[in-house]
Amino acid sequence: MIVKFFADVTMAYIKEMQKRARDKRICLNQIGKLVVSSVRQNFIKGGRPEPWKKSSGKKTLVGLGTRGGLMGSIHYRVDGDTVVIATNKPYAAIHNFGGIIKAKNAKNLKFKVKGKWVSKKEVVIPKREYMLIQEDDNVRIKELLAKYITEGK
């Protein structure tokens, strides 16, 4: 009789875990918030785990990390069984991956630096990978998943 009782309790617990595994939205939302926070920390720290290459006095990526800038645009959405971390800023990729911006429709690019107009044929944007998570984030994600499956929290 004790064995049957234990089996009934165990089966109920397993069914509850299976139910949670089917509806992952709560857990995926928690993961999304964790990753967005981590990506924003990359801006605040000026690069993690290694600091970003310093700029030569021009606007830095950290400067773009204001509320209305690139950092403020980082968001997440749950899409089925996936958490998507994204930004809607058109300049996001060039800052994450680095690259060269060249003039297309004019002889030179023209932009302001410290209040003065500058004219260049091209501008090299260094790679400053902000759209990544840290090793400790992977540990925290696994902990979130385990807690959700076992406790529903």
C-alpha cells in the first residue's frame, strides 16, 4: 500500500511537470528578461568579458547605450518555443560585428564629431560585440529551466 501511494504521488508530480513543459511561456519570458539584462550590462561595462577597443575620442558604443539609443532598444519576444532578442536600430549590426561604412551616393560621408563637420570617404567601425550572453548567464538559464520544471516558478 505504501508503494502504491508513492507511485500515485510520483505520477501526479510527473504529470504536473509534463504540463509545465508544454506551456513554456512563463519560463521563456524569464529567460528573455535575463538575457536582455545581460546584453545591457555589456554596454554598461563597455564590453564583457573583454573590454571593447577604445575609440579615438569619437562617439563610443557606450555613448549609444542611452535610453533612446542602441542599449535602450534591446528587447525580447517569445515566439513559440524560442526567445528572440532583438533591436530595431538600423545601425545595430555594424556596431556588433564591426565593418567599414563607405560613401555610396556622394564622394564623402559627412557627419558631426564634437560639434564640427567631418568629411571622410569611409569610416571603420570596430567590432564591439554586445549581443552575446556570458557563461554565468548559461548557468542561470539552466537554473531557471530546472526551477520551472520542478516548481513551476
